[in-house]
Amino acid sequence: MSELNSVDTEHAAAIEADDAAIAAALQEAHIPSLVLALVHMTGDMSLVRGDIKPMVEFLNPDDGLTEAQRDSVRQRALQVIAQHRDAPAEFYVPKDAELREMMDFITGQSLAEEYVEFLSAELSMHGEDAYEQPEVYKVPEHTRADFKVLVIGAGMSGLLSAIRLQQAGIDFMVVEKNHDVGGTWLENTYPGCRVDSANHVYSYSFRPQDWPQHFSPQPVLHDYFSTTADEYGLRDHIRFDTEVERANFDEASGMWHVQVNGPNGADTLVVNAVISAVGQLNRPKMPDIEGLGSFKGPAWHSAEWQHDVDLTGKRVGVIGTGGSAFQFVPIVADQAESVTVFQRTAPWIVPNETYFQDVPEGKHWLLKHVPFYAKWFRFNMFWSAAEGLLQAVTGEEGWERPEESVSELNQQFRDTLIANLEETLAGRPDLIEKCTPDYPPGAKRALIDDGKYLRTLLRDNVSLLDDGIAAITEKGLRDANGVEHEFDVLVYGTGFKASSFLHPMKIYGLEGKELHEVWADEPRAFKGISMPGFPNLFCCYGPNTNIVVNGSIIFFSECEVRYIMGCLAMLMQGNGKALDVKQDVHQRYNEWIDKGNAGMAWGQSGVNTWYKNASGHITQNWPFTLLEFWQQTRAPAAEDYHLI
């Protein structure tokens, strides 16, 4: 038994439940997280050194423990929690070596040394802010107050940028094209819209929430970002219904002159730096099909859902089987007379039985009341969603099935997903054939489901067609075989203009060069954040910062904003007016990114995907570990930039 130390206690609600209520809640516990919470409450490191060892296996949600082992942990937990209720005691803070043991325990593996600092920061055991940028606070307060920053966009990254600027005492303003905050979670209101990252990691590190579901729907996500804006008093800093039309960098002053258009007309804002937080999935993309716009009935893109159109008894045609269609088709099928889905490319479907489930009441209780349980539960989610699947989509040298799989592990991944298809669609070989992708898992965005979408395809009023579309007509559409399909309503689930970064703004940097002309349809950035020739312009969710299988995009944004705050600190501490990334540094970085992407499933397959631009260049994806992104964005290196 380790000696208990006096520590800054973990915030948890007071325990008032009786033993029976505690025992009932423990039935819903994630046992490995519970074991580690008990270590903090008892100081007993033997809990992680005994026979109970979680087994974290590829695509296996089970923890590998027997029911007898789970029961023994629950019984011990009941005793400890009841004792803590009756006589609250101090908690144990593990030493560094012990914390490493605990991490190894919950991940089911011996972690490489380089992961310990990274995961310790994410765990934030002592309440430290894992993504704060300490360098900015070394700048004199008056210097920070005189520095002006414009943030474009009040979605997830824009609010995050505003919070960090506010905490640092830097003068800032946010412009937002919509009437409210939330970005994609404000704009996308189609039926069934929900997050596909586990919610306990799809949240700001400094603002965890006891989410109602494991994967929450759009209204819950929008409420989270809306209340975040309220809690931090950000609305007074936001100009709503305002779009940036043009930004010009003035070399003489080192300032950006940003032309905006809002409710009161055009205006020009003069600022030291600009942070673009406009996202990638915010401009709907319509398909390039002959006759587009000729349909006489109601028609819309999923991101512009017409809720006033009653679909009851209607014949609905759906174009596309991407993430949005995957979510709204089952709901539309409950209302419509018929739904015909036109599929160009079948998506891989990753089964997750909790996708539509509420978080059980017992788990809510544990997250609120058991000290340190919530931290380890979030840590477990973070790790399992982080590097867990990356190797499964990494190419293996010499592997000879590039259109089927890219490695032995990727083939195992494929076989597992096909087995799920065959089980859910048993008795329908026609649907199994249509729903089996002809490309490796990971080459295109995979979709998470508990079987709801596949079961919808089995309904009598739903048809899945993959013959291709020749033209949109006044009454519906004509497929590639010349068959006419008549509909009452057409819905386009055709995605977004993901590669049109910072579109439709015009941005002029050094020598009057426009950013999109410099990119020439090949968007690139250093760390996805800085572009040479465009000083003091920084991007969140820029080129090659999208993730495919490992992690939450909020993690990336928190890393990016930490780095940007470091750039602002370096600029304010220096003798120049502006910070410009060096061209050779930018070039080497992007060669490294391209090489990394070439080794991944999405780089080896020729399948059409929004990860690529028109020329086939991977503009979206980060091909490495979360650890590597965390390490390289901790702080900027002065040698990477010109101070001008």
C-alpha cells in the first residue's frame, strides 16, 4: 500500500447515494477506469499489478476481463466509495513511474517513453491546462493589450481562438457569416445529424461535459458551443451576419486591412494578425451532373435542409451515400412513401453498438461522483480513438493488393467490416455486393453505425441503386442505363467544397499576391497553419490537418491554437512587424507530409474522395500520429520564420 499524500483534490460532486444506488451505478462502470480511480482513492498500486489486466484488442470493444474479475472490482469499489462518502479522505497522487504503470494498465500495452509526457499532459492529473501557451504570458501586459487580432469564424476553432486570446489579454474581434455561433453544428440541421467522434473526447479539454449520449445529435452539439460562448462572454466580441470579402497585407505597417460586409454595410478592419477558423466543411458542393437545377419539385443540399417540406407520402430521391445521407436516409425512410438512394461509391461501415445509445444513468453518476473516474474514462476514450486504428490504415511495403487492402492488418480490418455487412444484410446478396467497397478501408471516409443504415436498406420502401446518374430532369433523374426515375423531392447528400480552403475570400499577401492564385488549386501550409508570403495569417483546420481514424478534430484545433499563440508571442517579443514562414521550411515540411500520405490507404488507392483535390493531391489528411502533431505544435521555432 502506497502512502497517501496531500493533494489538490479532484472536483467531484458529494456522494449522498446509499450502498444499493452505488452498487447499481457500478454495473455500468468502465472497469479499467474504475480500477484507476480506486488507486487514487486508496493509494493501492497493487490494483494495477495483480491478475486483472485489460486486453485492448484491434476492433474489440471488450476489455478482456472475466465477469468474475469485473465483479471483484465492483465489490472493492463499493467498499471504497461508501467509505469515502462516510469519511472523505485525501487522494493519492501517483509518482511519475506509477502514473506510467497506470497508463500501461488502461491502454493494455507498454507505452513508448515518448508517449508519457504527451499523455500525461492530456490526462491533466493536477488540473493543469494541457494546451495553454506559456510563452504568451512572458509578453508585457500592455504589449498584449495593444495587439489586435481578427478571428474569422465562430465555430469550434473560432471560439477556441477567442477564448485563448481573451485569456492572454490580447485585443480581438470575431466575424461570423451566420447569425449565431457553432459553425457546422449551426448550419447542418438535417434529420439525424450527429457527431461521429466519441463525445467525451469531442469537447474542449478545459470544458468537459457529461454528455447525454456517446455520440450526441446536432442540437446538443450546438448547445455546447453556444453555452461556451456565453460562459466566456464571447458574444460581445463577435460581429454576426458578417462576411470577410477581402484581406490585404500592408507591408509598410505590417498590418492586415480586412474588408467585411455585414448588416451595417461594408467596413475595413485593421489588425496585426488574422486567424482563419472557417473550417473545411462549410460550403455545400453540388454534383457535376447534366441538367442540375432543372428538377421542378423541391430540391436541396443536406446542409440547407428545407424543414417546411413535409416528406410524408413523398417519393424521395437521394443523391450520395456520404456521412450526411448515411444519417438522414433512415429517418426520411420512416416518413416517405419511397426512398431511392443513388450511390456512386460504397462507404466502409464501422460498427459501433453505442452510436445511438444514451449514456446509462449509472455511468452519469460515476462520471459526476467518483473522483478521477471521469479523467481516466476520457483518457481511455482519447487513447482508443487516437492511435488505435492508425496502423490498420498504414501501407505495408510489398503488399500486392492495393485495390483491396494495403497491409495484413488492413486486410483483417476489411474482413471484419465485410463480416458485419454479411451478418446485417444476410439473405440479400444483391445488397451485400452493392455495399461492399472496392477499395481499402481507410482510403475514403468510413462511417460509424450500429446497423441502422443497413437495416434501412432492407425496407420494402427503400432502394439502393449504383448504376450512375446521366442527368437531372424536370420530373426526377435519368440513370446511366437510360431509366427515368420520377420523384416528388430530391435531396443532395454530396458533401462540401473541402479543398477550397478560405473560399470565397480574396487574400493578398506580400507583393500583392493572392493566396488562391499562389496555391493554384494545390493548397499547402506549414503545419497546416502558416503560408509563406502571407505574414501574420494563421489557419485552424488548414491543409493536411484532417484526421481519418485517429482522434478528435478538437484535439488538432487545440494544438493549432497553442502554436498560433506561440507565434503571436514570438512576434510581440521580436523587433519586427510581421512573422513569415520561410519558403524552404514550408517546402520540406510539405514534402514530408506528401511522403507520409503516400504510405497510407488514402494515398495508395485511386478511389474518389474529398481527401483529394482535382489533381489527386491529398490536401486534407494528416498521415502521422497524434503524438507527432502534439510535439511539433507545442511552440514555434524562431528559425522557421522571418521576422520582417
